[in-house]
Amino acid sequence: MENEQLSNSTIFPLGDKVQANFTGDAYLKMVFTDPEPLNTAIGNVTFAPGARNNWHAHQVGQVLLVTGGKGWYQEEGKAARLLLTGDVINIPPNVKHWHGATKDSWFVHLAMTPGATEWFEAVDDEWFDQL
């Protein structure tokens, strides 16, 4: 079931396993790194069930385009928001946030990220388990 769900959610190759700033198994395949014409990197990020990134913020902001599965997005001080295929998230500059898969689903998104990323602490396991 998991492999079928993943193959139905993945447009781009899985990529390499991310080693830092993530909890659980997550994979990154950069699909666009050319500075022209958009001046933004675009990465395809695939999260195994329960995987998520640490709290972080982007100097210039970020846009997420959800291409498959079910995931969470949360800004600091706000409730977590369930994300589904087709959702688009526009993250303003310097807003502390995290995103990742639900406990029972793979989650895949394209991340358009111009500028630098500042990484913070991991999302608390006890809190995540209550979602």
C-alpha cells in the first residue's frame, strides 16, 4: 500500500535521503536550480509517514505546491493545517514554520525557495503525536 501510494504521489524521482533538519525519512530531488529567470530553487520533497522538517524560516519566503499525499503545515503561534493534493501555501519572509507528512500518509510537495533558510529546533514528538 505505501509503495502504491508513493508512486501515485510522485511526479519527480525520489531523490536523496535528507540527513539534517528532519525527523523521520524524507527525500529531496532538486528539480530547478538555475538562477534565471526565477531566481529560486525548486525542490521535490517526499516525506514518509510521520516525517517532518524542523521549525525554520526563509529570508525571502517560500511557496509549497502539494502534489500528493496528506501533510501538515504550521506557523509558529497558529494551529496546524492539514494539506492535501493541490494545496498551495504562500509562506511570508521570516515566518517560523514546519511542514511534513501525517502519521499515516506519504506527503509530497514542490518547494520554491529563494534566499537563505534558517533552521531551528525539531517539532516536539509528543505534540506531533497528538495531531
